[in-house]
Amino acid sequence: MWFELLIFILGVAFGYFQKGNQDLWDLLKTGLIIGVVLAVIFGLIGFFLAPGGISLAFGLAGGLAIFISVIIFVILFIIGVFIGDYIEKAMEKKPA
């Protein structure tokens, strides 16, 4: 849970400190690509390092789990970026 909270806070900080609106769709596509690459890499590692007959199931399940985890982290980051952009806009409109 702490890791998810950290990712969310980093997303808020990213959205707040980057000037202008962020391209959320581009962030999601980049996260999907990273998720696929990590899933393939760690799935192959699990496939070759797991002993005997369980290696195929372990590699596929591990790769799928990593892909889903990365997608959840990317969605949390994008929600944080959205909130950071909203805070940035609210701070700009506030008269001093």
C-alpha cells in the first residue's frame, strides 16, 4: 500500500510541477508499453528459472501479474497527474 501511495504522490507532484496540461493519453500508452516489456522480460526469466514442468505456467502467470500491476500503477500515477494539474490551475486562478 505504501508503494501505491508513493506513486500517487509522485503523480500529483509531476502534474503540479510540470507547466501546462499533461497528455494523459500519452502517459497511458507509455505505461502500457512499459508494462508489456516488463511482463515479457520477467515472464521469460520465470520461464527459464522455474524448475521442471511448472516453468511455463509460472512464466505466463508471472508475466500477466506484472503486466496488471504495472497498469494499475500507471493508472494511479495518471490520477495523481490529473489532480496535480487541477491543483496547478486552481493556484493560478487564485488572486494574490
